[in-house]
Amino acid sequence: MAETTVKYEKTKGLTDKPLSYCPGCTHGIVHKLVGEALVDLDILDKAIGVASVGCSVFSYEFFNCDAQQAPHGRACAEATGIKRVLPDNIVFTYQGDGDLASIGIAETIHAANRGENITVIFVNNAIYGMTGGQMAPTSLKGQKTTTSQDGRDTDWTGNPIKISEMLATIEGVAYIERVSVHDPKHYLKAKKAIKKAFQYQKEKKGFTLIEVVSTCPVNWGMKPVDAMKWLSKEMIPVFPLGVYKDKGDNHES
Amino acid sequence: MAKVLMKGNEAIALAAIKGGVDAFYGYPITPQNEVPEYLSKHLLANGKVFLQSESEVSAINMVYGAAGAGARVMTSSSSPGIALKQEGISYIAAAELPCLIVSVMRGGPGLGGIQPSQADYYQATRGGGNGDYSLIVYAPETIQEMVDTIKESFDIADYYRNPVMVLVDGLIGQMMESVDFDKPVKERFLPEKDWATTGTANHPGRRNVANSLEIDPVALEQKNIRLQEKYKLIKKNETRYEMVNFEEEPEYVIVAYGTMARICRSAIEMLAKDGINVGMIRPISILPFPDEAFDEIPKKAKGILCAELSMGQMLDDVLISNNGRHKVGFFGRSGGMVPDPEEIVDAIKNFSERVVK
């Protein structure tokens, strides 16, 4: 009789609740990476996640730790409130681009500027997913959405906002990296980055943010594979991957 | 500690410290700035949290986070600032988290002015936030009563897992009175905050979630019904008011709270000298509103005068509570104009001109 060996298990960082995301969406992969990082660093039972408003509104049901659900855009403020009274816990937000880069940009910038020792997982898919595919501040030039049906007119609505680049100028930021999960090579880089962000928080280094360039096949009107290709071909040139700030490299503790 | 002479806003801050506040998050706005200024010095010096936020919106969401994490937490602001906090207040009430919100009213609408006003009665009792939620709102008239209320508010908020607002106007915030900070607070049994999001290490086998989302309409309606049951219990247990000068049957009854009640006290004395016996219902809790007090108004009373530093907001609750039994008149000043007692005397003497149709 052949011996059975376990090669792969679902991370204990996620609950058994079925994910609410659309087929082909990369939220599921990002959730898994966050859950794995919390388990790998042995901080799951100290973690408090802050869910935002958008597709990931139910993330408080998926991360296998304590959680709070924030009003639209306010996750970084809510996380600040938690972290200041529980400085030894691990506090993270999980936000989309509508939530973080539009309605919640003030909360995000000021949390970064205070050097809040929190980790922000910023999932950027260049569109409002939950509400049905409206233009986001991150939508690409010419990108067709339900509120920019002839393609985003950047003269009228501005250009895609670059959060990682902006926040990297802020002193209180310890670590910012933009990653993607569209193929195994990038997936492994993203995994490393998310883990590193939480490691920095554990070491109380300051504000960390991982921007994950992501897909929204349903609202982009593409098959999942085509969405991955579009992400690689169209989004990454606008949102270049890489480390935008890493205080840790110069300030080894 | 013996009685000390203290400015209202600083007394708010010290009362909060005496009430065991762990954290304050707020944004500057006149006329309440002495509250955060005092707390910035004294909370940080004692290892507690004081944080000036980037906006009132952010401040109330910091309060939400800290309340969810089990801390005794507060914010303070004034009229336009409270307007900005309304979203967060609705979420906190919906997530059933305890906190204290101090509102030091100024004249409105819009940016309005910075002089005292009671134009935010609607804002406090009807809320600007969405949904069927309810705060507990106290509107004290002296610095002593405000201090006692603030100290107790943290317990009340914890007990019911509901936000409490203490509503005063800029006059109470800016004036000085002698005050005793060590009056004992009513003892309440406060259960452990075993619901707080402190990490599962502190409560193995159970995830704690602070949340206001309920996507299933059946469940959301059930939640709203349960919240209403809580609000009924609060009304039963926490309604507060004072009946002034009801020993002999009053000819007229004034309804006034906060600063306006103080002015009316003087007017009542002046009217007594003129042989007109006037009583006053002074709501201390304006939410829940003390409608049972209106049953004490003598049948033959000539009328009820609702007096406010507004164009008529509490008037709605007075009309509802009166339920058509007596004639109701209204006296109001607004924009930061504070009347002399003589104006109230005149309003009673010429009550027929004041009657609300």
C-alpha cells in the first residue's frame, strides 16, 4: 500500500469560509499569501485585520484572526486606533484601489506619515469591482469602464495615481514594494514581500505597504487568462513593479 | 480633591481622565480646543494615548478602532466637526462599541460662527449618520453636572455597548466654575470586554470581529429589532431630567436644557416676584427624551414654553411628548446670541404670541 504524504495544505491563516470573489480574480491568491505570512511569522493569534469597503469587504470572514470592518476609505484610521492602544499586536488593512487611493487617500497618507506600525495590503486592479466596474483613480489612460465608456480621458479625469511612488517619499514609511501575482515567478516575489512587510511590523520598523497589481476579469470584460496578460502588458508599464522604499536595508536592527 | 475653579473645556478633559479614558483621538476646532490641548499633555505623560488626527473623519474612525480593541476611548469636537464624524458614529453604534463623543456646540448652519448655540440638537438626537441607530445623549447645564456625567459616561457606554454623547455649548466650554472631580460614580456591574479584537491569543477558539455589515436582510432586520430593544432598555434605565419649581402647581412650564435652562432659572425667579409661578422640565438626557416628565404638568397649566438657543429643534420632542395636551410656545435665539432672562420673562408674559400653530 502506498504511503500518503501531505504535499500541500490550505493555510491555517484562512478560515474555511468559501471566498466571495469572482472566478479568475487574484484576491484569493493575495488572501492566501497574507494568511501564510501570518502563520509563517507565528503572529496569527496576535493579528487584527481591518477589512475595507469594496470586493474585499468580507475579508474579515476569511482571515483566521480577529478583525474589524471599516467604513469606506477609513481602514488606515481604524488600524491606527487599534494599533495605538494595542502596540504589541499585529495590525493590517486589506484595501482596494477605490478604497485606498480615492476615498481613503488622506487616511492612508497620514498613517504613513505618522509612521504607523501597521501593514497595508493594497490590491490595485484599476477599477471599482464591487460596484460594477466604474473608473478608479488608478484606471489606465483610455481604459473602458462603466463611467468612462469611451475610455478614460486623462485630460478630464486625471492620470492613474501612483500610490507606491507617492508614499515612498514619506519619512515614516519603512517598506513599500509593488508586486504582482500574475505568474509563478511574480507570485513568489509577492509572497516574500508580504512576509517581509509583516516581519518589519513585528520589528516595529514603521509603516509598510505592499501594492499588489491585480486583475478584475469580470469588470475588465476578459477571460481570466487574458486578464493576466493584460495586467502584464498594460498595467505593469504604468505601475512598475519593484521596491520603492526599504528602510530595513539601511537600518538593520 | 477639594473643589477647584476650572474652565469647562479643561474640566471635560480632566473628567475624562478621572473616568479612566485610555485614548483620545481628535482634530482641532473652536470652541473646544482646550479639551485636546489639556489631554495632549496629561494623557501622554501618563502613558495613555493622545493622537491628533488629520481630520474629524479620521478621528472618529480611530475611535472605532480603539473601541473595537476594548479601550476606553473618546473624541471631542464642535458642530461642523461632529457633522464629519456622523458616518463613523453610525458604524460605531451599529458595531455596538462603547465610546464617548463630546460635542461643544457653536452657531450654524455651515461654518456658521464660533459663539454658543444649541443648534445641534437634531444632529445629536437624530444623527446625521445612516440607519436606525441611537446614541445616548446627555446635555448638562453646569460644569459640575458635565464632569459627573462624563465620568459616568464611560461606564454607561461600556454597559450598553453604545456610544454616549455629552452635548454642551460653547458657553459651558469656555466659562469657569468651581467643580469637585471626586464625586463617586454610580456602581455598575461591567462585564469583561470578551468581544474585543485583541488577537485570538487572548480568546482562543474564537475570532472576535467588530462589524456593521449584515448583507442578509432577514438578519439585518433582526439586528435592528434587537437594537431597538436595547434602546428601550436605555430609555427605561438612563432617562434623566430635573423638575424645577413644581412644588406648587405651575401656571406655565418651560422646557429647556443646558445653558438655556440656566437662563430660564433666573427668569423663573423673576416671574415669581411678579406673582407668576412657572415650573421647568430640564431634560438632562435629551436622548432618551424624558417624555414621562410631561405627565407631571398640571392639567390646568396655561401652556408649555420650549426655550432653546436654536430656531426650534427640541421643540419637536416637546410637541411629541405633550401630545396635544397643552398649548406649546417657542422661544429661540440663534447664531451665538444668548438672551437675557428678561426675554424669557417677556415670552411667558406674552405667551399667546409664542404659541406654535
